[in-house]
Amino acid sequence: MFEAKFEDGGLFKKIVEAIKELVKNVNLEANGTGISLQAMDTSHVALVALQLNEKGFKKYRCEKSLTMGLSIENLQKILKCSGNDDQITLRTQDEEPTTLSFTFESKNRISEFQLNLMSLDQEQLGVPDTEYSSVVRMPSNEFTKICRELGNINEAIGIETSKEGIKFYVKGDIGEGQVSVKINDTEKPEERVECEVDEPVNLSFAVRYFNLFNKASALSSQVILSMSQDQPLVIEYIIEEMGSLKLYLAPKIND
Amino acid sequence: EEYQIYLNKYFPIV
């Protein structure tokens, strides 16, 4: 039997909202340590990796590892029947379940739904646990804003790191521009900008993926950008007390 | 994406 209860069901809804435009069908893996998900977007340049640890749930039980194939679109249809303040419980009974049960619980209403599961044959990628040469922490809303602004000018966005901070730049047909974000150690953790740069990097990415990744900014006030030269970047949103959502994007080749 | 590299190039399929 598998059972996982989110005290804050709104959080689960935010996670689904964050990934719904990146991935269509996903395998949700559950085991004794928690729930995880790994899926590539259809063009195979971006990867979504979610980890939710069992300690973050109000109630968690998973006697045997199981894989649940879900359509994100259908999952969303079910979640639309829940309130943002509901507690949400996911449950399966069988060892090889064909449905995933949902219980939405508020002060005055309990709703039950079953979502049909699918058998998905998905490639799993071995993502190495790497040390990145530049790690930047910055407000997630600021990163969202920069991507939106620079994305108007060109479809590719450059990222350059140095000991002084991080620079985003674009060069398009209409002209070019750059935004430098300065390091600060303000007392407000959500406004902090930190750069750990062992080796500077200069990389280019398709901004439209960043704009999709930024839907996850509702999960955390800070975003962590981890980069090494000529390697995929990782954009990480820490989900407080539960785990994290990591989004990987392959760099563009110099054109 | 003509000049975007696939992630499979970096991460092996397991």
C-alpha cells in the first residue's frame, strides 16, 4: 500500500502547474524514502527532476516501490476539483495499481477521485552528481523578470558568471543588451544574491525554456543556477521541508 | 531546435 498526504495540497498543485508545459506523461516513482519524478520534454533538451522526501509529508507509507504512469493533463483535471487550502492524499491499494486515488480534504468537504494510470515506457537518464563551477542564488522573481525582458530581444540568452556577480545578455537583430545582477547579503533571505564562482562560465540557452521553467517560481522565493562550461545548467527550486524541483537545460552551441 | 544539443549527449540513458 502507498499513501502520501500533503498537509498543504496547494503545494502539490503548484508543482504540477510548474511542470505541465514541459512534460506530458510522467512516471511518478514512490519508495520508502519518498516520491520522485524524472522526465524529459518532447524535444529532449530539458529535463524535469522532482524529489519529495517522505519526512515532508503529513503521513507517508510505501511498503513496496512502485511506478505510477500519469498524464499531467488528466492529473490537472482531477486537481482542479480541489481547493488551494485542501489537504491532499495520494493512495494506491494494489501492488500493481491501475488507478491512483486522491482525497481532497477541507474543513467541510471530503472529495474522492480515481485517476487511471498508464504504462509508460520512458527513458531514464543517469544525471551525475557533479560539482558545478559556478553556482548562483538569486530571487526567483528577478530571474523570471530578466528572462521575460531579454526574451523580447532574442530567443537565446547568454549567461556569464564572475566573482563580481552574474550577467545575462542578448544579441538580436534589433540590437543587444545586458543585465548584471550584483551580489548582496541583505538580511532578507528571499532578496539575497550569492555567487560561488570557482571557474567563470559563459553559456547560451534558449530563453523559451527558461520562461517555462519560471512557472516554478511559485515554489520558492529563491532560485539556484548551477553551471559548468559546456554542460547542461540546472535551475533548482527548493521546496521547503520537502525536497526540490530541478530543471536541466542543455546549452546552445555557438552559432 | 537546430543548434540545441540533446540532453542525451550529456546524460547516459540508464
